[in-house]
Amino acid sequence: MTALQVRDFPQELHAELRRRARREGITLGEYVTRLLRREIEPTSGSWLEELAADEPVDLRPGTVADRVRADRDAREEELLGRVQRH
């Protein structure tokens, strides 16, 4: 793991972060790392951009339901085949 140094950090912010970390029962470094991880998680905007790049899905009436039914029927056949063998 690497170190991070922040210069000219406001004293009152440092104190508040330290209080919050203490309240959570973790070190200041762990608390700040948790905050930074949360900050860089994908946002809904970036998620929507990725989604827009995907192939479109055919959602005409019946299409999705037909696929679900076909998958369920196939799974049921497979399970019945296993049960009948035993």
C-alpha cells in the first residue's frame, strides 16, 4: 500500500474526520480510504453511458415473456431428467 500526504489541510476538517473515524472504531486512514472509495465508485451517469453502448434488447410484447418461459421449460426438463435417473 502507498502513502498519501495532503498539504495545507484545514485543521477543523482533520478534527472532524478524526472524530468520525473514532466513532466508527477505525483509524483515520481507514475512514478516509472508505470515503475516497465511495467517491470513485461508478456514478449513475457513467453506468448509463455504459448501458447506452450495449446492444439494444428486443422488448416487443411477448418476446421477453416467451424467452423466460422457454428458459423455465428447459430448466424444468433438465431437473425432471435428473430426478427420473435417481
